[in-house]
Amino acid sequence: MTLPAGWTTTTVGKVISRIEAGKSEKTLERQPSGDDVGVVKVSAVTWGEFDPDESKAVAVDRFDPTKSIRKGDLLFSRANTVELVGAVVHVRQDHPRLMLSDKILRLVVDDAVESRYLMFALRTTRARRHLEEKATGTSTSMRNVTQETLRETPLLLPPINEQRRVVAKLDSIFVQTRGAKTRLERLPALLDKLKRSILAAAFRGELTADWRAAHSDVEPASTLLDRIRAVCRGGWEAALRAKGKDPTKAKYEPPTADLQTVPQAELPPTWARISVADVAECLDARRVPISRGDRDKRPGPYPYYGANGQVGDIDDYIFDDELVLVTEDETFYGRIKPIAYRVSGKCWVNNHAHVLRPLGGVGADLICYALMHYPVEPWLSGTTGRAKLTQFDLMRLPIGMPPLEEAREIEDRLNSALGAIAALRVASQHSIARFDSVERTALAKAFRGELVEQDPADEPAAVLLDRIRADAEHAAETSVAKPTRGVTKSISSDRRSIGT
């Protein structure tokens, strides 16, 4: 590539005075507070601003002021994932009780380069390619960049005044894009809160209060429940007769909800509190797990589902219906993903998801939305890290059931509202991607010399580098010469002393 006038090619090692590293410290599992000494985690240095909250308190007060983080520091992450190793940030204020860790390096730059210019340079595609290719380690979760690799990173260097103009322009652009991205990144949490509020309103009957006022003559949910239970009992009796047994000599136990472990919310008069088993049949016995290796040998057009959605495809199917799949064993506590999702048509399901088929004309959407809303934690078994919702407990989960006609109206309204929320989430992600693209384009233009105007009066970067190199060599010679003269004088003195 042809360099703009006054630019030169060099490496990071030629424009930094030294690299300072922290050290590994025994830490506590909490953030530092008060007079605590803290040490930064690798997550403090990513692609945004330096985050001092990503730190841990040091177990023993071993404060080393030379390792404290100061305003103007350029910090480099020498160890992290493939995507984050080599990330670099500029520190905007002093953090006198916060120290470097052994995985974070401080780059001390000389007069040939603006520190923020070097930060932007290390974020370019050219620098990233070098660092990622040279990073060591076999694990994608932790890669390492040596100081030698960092020093060898190629660098395009304009005159110092142009560097300052580039930094000012990029800062102006990034302030706008980062501000917009920060606001957009808060949107998913707000949308999740809105989604929960809408689901709660739906299953308190508030979402369709106006509909009920206009449809006071609908069949109550209790009648629908009696009809479904009669059909279920008939199926139970038919199954016994098929086995040669007399149903009158057996006891039929209809499904009942566990109403003791859930607050008794007020429901509209036409609603009923029921169990999942009242409105859905569990088809878990038909599930068949297949290992990934075996699936790889059987590619096909049918989706293969697991706990949280589709995890592959396969050449055959075991279900062909409108179904609700419910997570069986996963991290339920504090989870973001819903515990239930809808599937339709030919598919295969493994043993990590319960399979429900609606009964009595009840919509799969309604059952799915109800399971998204009602808390399941009281019915979980096992540890919090890998809790389990058994088939028995799933089927006795209590839910509020509206009349069938109102249930369909709820489904329509929820589909519309939650569909709009999903669309907003996708739009926000696309907007963030567009802002990322703006930043990448600005960086690329900056390092082609196209972002700001060149000034012919600026001292060329090569001249500045030569002068700094000459000054450094002179300083090195001086520092060596002074001790030598001192040693010579001392030896002469010793000789005179011996001679006398």
C-alpha cells in the first residue's frame, strides 16, 4: 500500500519505552471496597472503556504503588479468549488502590506516538490479525500474547500532529456511537421486563378485561375442564379394557394442581386454577436421545430438539404435531431463556425436553405462555447448578385457565405483543451492528490517511522516530559512560593509596 505523505511503517516496540506487568495475587470473591486493595480482572479490559468494577479485592494488603492504575495508562490484555486477547483500553482517571494483574500489561509510550492513537491502532484489522495469529495456547477460552509478539505488531505511523487530529476525530465519532450503543444495549433488559409484565397481565386476566366485558356469555373454564377430564377418564377406561381389566374395580385419580406452594392469585370468575395435566398430555415415553456423532452420520431435513431449542437435524422423525417442549434439566435459577418453546410438524426430541401435546382444543401457544409466566422453582429438584423439573412435577404445576374463547383471544394478543418485542430486540441488534460497522469504517479510513487532512508542514513521522532513536542511543551511552568514569576514578585512587 502507498503511504500518505509523512507516514512511515514501524512496529509497536519502536514507539514504546517499556512494558510493565502486574503479578498474580490471592484474591477474595468480591469487589474491593473502602480502603481495600484491588486487582483488575481481564474483563476490565475489553473493546470499550476501562471498567474498574471488573476487579477483585486482594486477600492480603500488599499494595505496590508502582503497579497502581493511573490516568492516561494504556492497558493491554495479554490473556483472554480469541476475540478478546490483545484488547486495549485507555484509562481516563486515577485508581490509586487498584493494581495491574499478571494478565494486564501497561504500555508506556514515548514521544513518537499519542497513547490513544496507539490504542486505536491496536484495534485495527491489521493489528488484530497479527495478534490473533501469534497468540499461543490450544484452548479458545484462554489465549496468550507474549511481550515479544506485542512489540512486533505492525504499526502505521503518521506525523504526531496528524495523530492528534485522528484521535480527536475518532473520539468524536466513538462518543456518538458508544453512547447510542450503550442505550441500545440496555434495551434487552427493558424488553424482558416488559415481556414479563405483559405475561403477568395476561394470566391475571387483565389483558383481556375489555374482551370479557363484551363477551359475558362465554362457557366458563370449569365446564371445559369437566369435558376434558371426562375424555381423559374415558381414555383411561378404554386402556384398562384393552388390557382385560375392569375399570369399575380400579380407582381413577384425575390430575390435580399443587396449590399449596404457589400464591393464590385472584382470577376472574370464569377462569379455573388447573394443573398442566388437565390441558396437556405428556409424550416423554416417545423421546429418543441420539448422540451428536450418530446424528452426524444421519443428516436430514427434520429438526432435532433439546432443552433450549433445535440442536441439530436428522433423517427421521418421531413426532408430527403441535407441541410444547419444556426444559427438563438445566440452570433454571436466574435463567434468561424461557423454559418452554413451541414446535410444529415433523421433528425429533431428545431426553432433555419434556414433550406436551395440548388437549381439548386448548392452544399450544397458551400452554407455552403459561409456562413462561408461572414460576417453576418450587417444584425443582437437584442442585441449583443443574436443577431438574421432573415429569411428575411438571404435570402438577398450577396454571390459570381462561374460557376457551378468551384463551384464543389471549393467544392472539400475546402473539402480537411478544412478536413486536422480538422485532424490537432484533432491530436493536441490527442497529448495534450498524454502529459497529461505522466504527470499523472510521478506523479503516483513519489508518489509510483518509479520515483527516494531511498538513505538509507536519514533521514526517520517520524524522521524529530517527530523532527519538538518536536521543535514546545518546542517553544509553551517557548512562554507561558515567559509571565507567566513576569506576576508573576509584581504581586510580586505590592505586595511589597502595603506592603510598
